[in-house]
Amino acid sequence: MSILVQTSLTRPTITWPLLPEDFILPDEPVENSDQPLIATALRQPLTAIPEYRQNALIVSNFALCAGIDERTICKAPDWMYVRPVKAWESKKSRRSYTPHTEGVIPQVVIEFLSATYGEEYSMESNENVGKWFFYEQVIQVPNYVIFRPDTGRIEVYALKDRHYEIQLADPNGRYWIAGLDLFLGVWEGSHEDRTGYWLRWWNVAGELLLWSEELTEKERIRAEQERQAKELALQQVELLLERLRQIGVDPEQL
């Protein structure tokens, strides 16, 4: 892995302005059809849990903004989780998020990489601003994840003393994401007509946070097991009643 060297030794002046309404956001399409599916799969189980859904911003390809030396700079992480954020009261749809002004620093940002990558490792900070520099030095996001869906490779970085340090996986191959109090790991299988590698969440007890169709299937299995248990109990009662009759005992007289 190579990281581009920062070209300026002068620490920039960071401010937290709201995005001007006339600010033109870069219109960069996602790299492939897999990325929206992976982003939605990360979001879905969290929205099913009130404590993760309330007052939270769970978005993909959404502008994360800051002022750098009087320039408004926005990056669009492939996936981002922030909680708590201030309530959005405008009638217009939300199109950006500025930490400190609108809520806290994002707990985690995630970038999905294809065979090629651009600024995800870049420390450029002059004319252009690399995502690595922006997340680490400007926003200071505590957890930065880089994931390659085609190979399943994941890199998890935690902010230590203003610099990212790569994290090692636990014995289960998962990474603790402080701030969410969840483990993040790679899962291989099929979902939404896509077979491949996915990012998924596990709770502190090691239980996988299920997608909606998995929850439906789990409930179907539970209901079926309950039905079978009731049916077996009824059969056992009938056997007992039949044995009583065979020895001349009328069950209705008991």
C-alpha cells in the first residue's frame, strides 16, 4: 500500500460552515452496480434497531463538508454513519453534512474500491484534497475503512494521535468499531441477486445483525418449530388418553 506524501507542512485553518445553497456538488457516478447494494446492506440492519436509527445519518455518496483555508471542501464517502445529528427542519432534501455545526464527527466512513483507486490513500492537501488527508487531518474521523468488494480485502484504520493506524482483526476476522459498539467483518454469500463479498455487522455478543429477509426466514423457522412442538404435545396427550382407555380408565372422569 502506498500513501501519497502531503505536499504542505503548514497546518491549514479548518472551519465548519454550512454548505451554501448555490454550491455545486461534484456529480460523480458510483463505480459499479455492486456499490449501492453493499451500502444498502450495511445500512439496513442498523435502521431496524431504534438506538442506531434515531438521530442518526446513515448515508452513501453523501457530501461531508468542511472549510479549509476559506475553501469549502466536500467529499462523498461511499458509506458514512453519524450519530447524533441535529434534526433536519428544512423542507428541502438534505444534501450535505458539516460536523460540529450540524452534529458530531462521523463515527465511521467507508470507501469501496474497484481494481483501480484514486484519492482514497491520498494525503494531497494543496490544489486538490485527498480523501485520506480529509478524513484524517480535517474531519478526524475515528474509523476509516477501505473495502475491496471484488476480493473481500478490508483495511480498518483507527485515529491515534491525529494519524491513522491499521487495525488487526480479532480471532473471528472482525474489527471493533468504537462509537458504534459493533464488530465489522467480511461475509461471503448471496443477497439481493448478488453473490460475493459483503460487509456486515456483529454485536458485542458475536451475533450477526440480520437483513430483513433473514429475519423473516428466522421468524418462519421459529413459527414452524413452535407449530411442530404444539403438534407433538397434542400427539403425546392423545397417546396418554388412549393408554388410559386401554386400562379401563375414562379420561373424562378424571
